[in-house]
Amino acid sequence: MIPRLVRLGRRHAGTIGVLLVVALVLAATRVMAAQGHDVQTPPPTPVLTPAASATTSATPSPAPLRVHVLGAVASPGVVILSAGARVADAIEASGGLVLEADCGELNLAAPVQDGSQIIVGTKGNPRGELRPAEGGSANNANNTAASNNGSSAPTLDLNTATMAQLDGLPGVGPVTAQRILDWREANGGFTRIEELQEVDGIGAKTFARLAPLVHV
């Protein structure tokens, strides 16, 4: 028995050696293949953040401005302007300046406020005045008439003026002077010089000439 096993081992030793070599080669190949490929790591999971609210608070549109334009413009009266309007915009909305208009030193770039008043003078009586809603002058460039020597002439009080004094005003004759007195008596006096325009015979052009010469 033993001699046969020895002969069998010697006979197949070569075959067994070849198989061992092949097995070793295959094992080495698998190891090298595993080392040659990078291990792919899964991409990080994105973190979801809540979306910003697309709803924005609605901004209310500014209210329109109402401005009273008087004097030497084509269409004196109340005009409606958009917020941020200037004196020039108010004059343009009133039809623009007439030929005899003279704004004096009125700042046409000045902003206007709701309820304000703009007065435009004439070449005979240059004037430019922007009055705020509260009363008084916000931009009075030429508020009083100038005498020939360049000094400011005193203005006439509408509530104490006599018939003769009123008659001496430019554009006012005896008939208009009497109407002014009648209006003053009927209404208990003047509270604003703009009320002169309520007197029959005194229009925008005449008022523009009288405004720098009178007060209340």
C-alpha cells in the first residue's frame, strides 16, 4: 500500500503544484483588483432649509396732493399732483404761465405740500410765493411791493382801509373799492387776503397785482 501512495503522490505532484500556483495567482489578482479601485462614498444628503416667505407687505401708495395755484397762470385753481411734486409741476398743471407772468424769485424746484398755495405775480408786480397749508409763507421771494428807491412799501390792511385807500390800489376803481367795503361789512371782515377773489370784479390777474400790497 505505502509504495503505491508514494508512487501516486509523485505522479500527481506536478499537477497539484500547478493547481496551487493557479490558486495563488487568482488570490493575488483579487487582492490587487480590490486595492486598485477607490471606494466610492455616498454623497452627503442635502439639508433642506425652509423657503423664505415670498409674501411681502404691500406698501400703500402715497395720497395725491391738492395745491391751490393763484395769479398769473392760465387756469388758476386747485390742482391735483402726485407725491413729491414741485412748484413747477403745480404751475404746469394750472396751464402754465401767462405772457404777463413774473414769478419773481419763486423757487420752481421747491417741493409742495398738500393744502399749500402758490401765488404767481405779473411783470407789473413781480411776485413768487409758496404758502404751506398752515398759513404763512414757506418760500416768499417777493412778498411786498418795492418803492422806486428800493425800500419795501407798507401794505394796506383790508379790514381798516378806507374807500380812498382802496381806490388807490392798482386795478381797483371806485366801484370795486365799494364792493370790497360791502363784502367786508357783510362777512365781518377779511381773514385771508385770498378772500379778495370773492369780491365781484376781482379775478386772478387783479388779485395777483393786489396780493403784495395788502394784508389782514
